[in-house]
Amino acid sequence: MSIFESLKIPAESLYNKKCTVYEYITLRDEITGIDSTKEYEKYNDVPCQISYKSIPNTSQTDTGASLTQSIRLFCSLDYDIQPGSKISCQGKVYKASGEPAVYTSHQEIELILEREWA
């Protein structure tokens, strides 16, 4: 076992939540030729940790109040989570934004809370 593989064990011991990862696929109807996007469950019960970098901040705009907060998902490298995936964790639904930051012991994914308006 290399030193990098041994870092994985303590990192994964910090995961105190489980999440479900949903991805979107494009399907073509053979009869009509129309493409549609379908959501499917890619992973279930993924051990993870969610970190909040700041307290929720509300910005008032002409159309409503917008919530901004830095939310980060930490999970194992064993899961291939694509940008744009939807992630559900303990009753909250998040949109994954951008590429995962991949490290030797884990990966980090910036999340956006699905409900952005106050």
C-alpha cells in the first residue's frame, strides 16, 4: 500500500452523510425522432461530507431575493460524478457545478442549492 492509498482511509472516516447522485441522459424517440432528457439514478448511498464555507447570504434583486452560499461535497474517488449532476443529501437537493477537484485521497465538488430564491 502506497502512502497516497493510506491517506484515503482517514479521509473517508470523516464522511458522515450519504447522498444519491442523479445524471441526465439524452434519449431519442425512434418514432418521432424527438430528443428528450431523462434523469436517472447513477449512485445511491454514496458516503460523503458536505461543507459550508459561509453563512447563507441574501441579495435583493428586482425579481426577488437570491441566496448565495459556498457548498462543497467531499467523497471518494471511486465515484465518477459528472459536472451538472443533481445530488440529493438528507432531504436537500443540490446541482453540481463545474468539474470535480480531484486529489489523491478524495474529490471535492462545488454545489449549488437547487432552491436559489428566498
